[in-house]
Amino acid sequence: MMPSEITDAELTALHKSLLDALNPLASAMRARATGQPEERMWDADPIEVTLSILATWKVVDAEVKKLTAAAAKTAGAYGASYEQMGAVWGITRQGARKKWPDAVNRSATTGAEASLVELCGGTAELSRDPSSGGWRWTGQGADGTRGEADGVSCYATKEEAAAHAGAFLKEHAADRGR
């Protein structure tokens, strides 16, 4: 597992990237709220401008929480435990279970039940093939493309099937061209 600490240079680059991403969104939100053109955002009362920025960070915070929950659910679908997720997040196993209650499917952790992988806006279901005992997947990418393990592919482990399903979902993400 990778250490969660980042270097000062990485932190500086992260701050710059976040601010670079925030500015156009803050300008657009402020323009919609005031009816003023985006290029005049900074001409307003400083309190109003900073409140616009605060409102924009609220939107970003909500989206980060959704992405975090999706990452936890995907980790759980691949077999990560609440203990592992808590360790990565710096909280207890119980804290992770409370934060992401649906991330770990108890029946999926046994390895015998079907499970769902959600990645890049798409979903794939992993299931055991009754004839071979191996694992298969079927899914739909965010772009609407449906796919499944080909007729001859049956994977030895659930994790292997999940990896192939994940590759399909990544290939068929809605924003793949951006």
C-alpha cells in the first residue's frame, strides 16, 4: 500500500491544480448568479466575490465526496475490507463502515456471490459461471456500450474478472475523449 503523505512540491502542485480548476467554475457560477459577464467577476464587492468562491468550493466538496464514495465502493467490490479502507483514510474500521456503509458487500466478500463494479461512470456485474466454476462479467460503460467476457473467457478468480471488467469500463467512460 502506498503511503498517504505527499511531498511539499506535490502539495503545491495540487493547490495550483485545484485553484486552476476552481477559477472558471467560480466565474461561471458568479456570472449566472449576478447576470454580469465572467470577465467582470473581480470587479464586484470583495465580500460578494469571496462568498462566490466559497459557494464554488461547496460544489467541489460535494463532488469530491461522491467520487470518494465511488472509490470506496469500487475498492469494496474488488475485495477491500473496511479495515483496509479505514487505514488508507486514517480512520478506524468502524469509522470506514460508518462513512461508506454500502462499500463492502458482506456476501461479496465471501467470494461466492455476484458483485457489482462501478468505475468511470459504468457498471459491471461479476458472477460465477455454474458450468466451469470460474468468473464472468457483464457490464455497461458510461457511454452506453454493453460488454461481457467473451464466450471462451472464464476467469479463475473474481479479481481477474473484475480487472477485465474494469478495463472495459475505463475504455467506455463517457468523458474518454477529454
